[in-house]
Amino acid sequence: MQNGFTVLSRMALVGITALLSACAGYSGSNLKPGVATLPEVVASMGEPAMRWKDPDGREQLAYPRGPAGSQTFMVFIAADGRLERIDGVLDMEHFTRIEPGKSDQLSVLRLLGPSAPLRTQYYRLSNEIAWEWRFCDGGSRLAFFDVMFDASTGIVRTTYQRPDDSGRDGSPPFCGH
């Protein structure tokens, strides 16, 4: 009986270790700022969905975790190629930085990363483009954050959030993390 228990214990330990390492790569929590390099970030988190290189040599990488996910991580790499920080960006702190009448599509992309392709729509009658992100609201419920752009100028017209009513009873489902 002890051999069976030992085998089960080892299997459980291997499973838990694999799960934790998968979570670490998902968010980059296994990477140390000032130590990890750009190749280590990519090896851990995968290829980014988008990347920007600034004139000063810094880089920004976008990691949306979807299409049905509720997190996007922005990775900031210093000019020397080392990790500066990783920010989770789908939250009210980041949403409030978007200014109707001032922010444009590029600034929203650099702030939140790309919206899910299936959640991007063009509305001909109002000449608007809608981008949508799924996120975890402050009450641990899934919700959507929408940005409406003027299709001609790319400038933000408005933003809003609404609950994700995909739960079985029509109420917003709880976040899974």
C-alpha cells in the first residue's frame, strides 16, 4: 500500500509542478525584472501578438491570453534587452487612461493590446469601429470593455463596460483565475 501511495504522491507532485510552471509561463511570473532577457521572456511566454520598438531601444510586447481569456500582459524590455516589468492591463486603472476625443487606435493598442478578432466590428450607419476586451471586473465577474472609434479618424468616441451575460442563468460568470 505504501508503494501505491508513493506513486500517487509523486504523480500528484509532478502534476502540480507542471500546472504551476504552465501558470508561470502564462503570466511571466517566473521571470525576474532586471535579470530575465528578451529571449527568456519569449521562451517562457511565447511569441507576442504585437510588439513595438521605441526610438530609445526599449521594446513593448503584448500577450493577450484569449480568445476567451480575460487577461492581457504587457511586457516592457529595457534598451539593454532585460525585462523591466510585466503589467496585467485589463483593469479599470488602464481603462480610465483612454480619453474620448484624444486617444487613438495606436495608443489603445499600446495600452490594452489587441482585442479579439471576433470582437471587432464596423458599424456603417454610425461610421464606428468597436473593439472589445473580456476582463475580470472588480467583483471577480467576467465583463466586457468596449472602445468605439470614429472609423474615419481612428479617434476614440466613447468607452463603456458591460457584464458578460454568458452564464447559464444569464448572469455574468465568475472569473476562472
